[in-house]
Amino acid sequence: MVADTVVYTLHTAFAALWAGSVLFVVAAVHPLAMDGDIAPDAYGSVVTKLQWVTRTSALVLFVTGGHMAGTGYGLGDLTGSTGGYLVVTMLGLWLMLTATVEVGSARVLRGVDGRKIREPAREARPFLRAAAVIAVLLLVDAGLLASPVVLY
């Protein structure tokens, strides 16, 4: 029981940290880069931190989510119930969020290393915007999973 509580708490905390970090970078920091109002080194530092939050969160969510799925669902539940479909959807969104942040970050850092800011920001823009949308979809999915209305 205590282990399940710790796992659930870690899962929720890292999911919130990750989604919040993505949304903050996309909404508050990236527009500054698009306008050239932030130094390349500062933007690179923020994006590098976003990469580390992404990588750490992805690992923690994989372990804790695997534990929760393994103890809370059977294979039939994952493929034959609303809650199971939401868990599988969450896994797909989690993979997509990881990929979009990694690709967007790589584009930013490649340009920032060349002391540029606007061009790398433009190249990363579609990936970071997609990451923001996916982060919101993950939060919606999590809310649906936590809802007592969802039938298992």
C-alpha cells in the first residue's frame, strides 16, 4: 500500500513537472527566442534543462506507470476497457511528447551552438508547439483516468 502511494505520487509529480516545463518553455521562453529577445546561451540553457526534465520524467513515468499498469490492470483490461484505452493512449502520447521535445530541442541547440537564435527557434517551433498540445492532451487523459466516471 505504501509503495503504491509512493509510485502514484512520483508519477503525478513528474508528469506535472514535465507538462508544466514544456508549457512554460513554449508559452514564455520560446516567443522571446523567436523575437531575438533572449541571449542564445540563456535559451540554450533553458532548452537543455527541458531536455533533462524530459529524459528524467520519461524514465520515472515509464517505471512508475509500468508498476501501476502491472498492478492495476491485466492485459484484458488494457485492451478491453475505457480505463485501459486511456492508459494505452497515455503511453502513446508520452512517446510522442518525448520525441517532439527531443527533436525540437536538438534543432534549437544545433543553432544556438552557432550563436544564432531566431532561425533555430523557427526550426523548432512546430515541434515545440506540438509538444505543448501533447502535454495538454496528456493532462486531459490523466484527468479522465482519475475521474470516477471512467468505467473500468
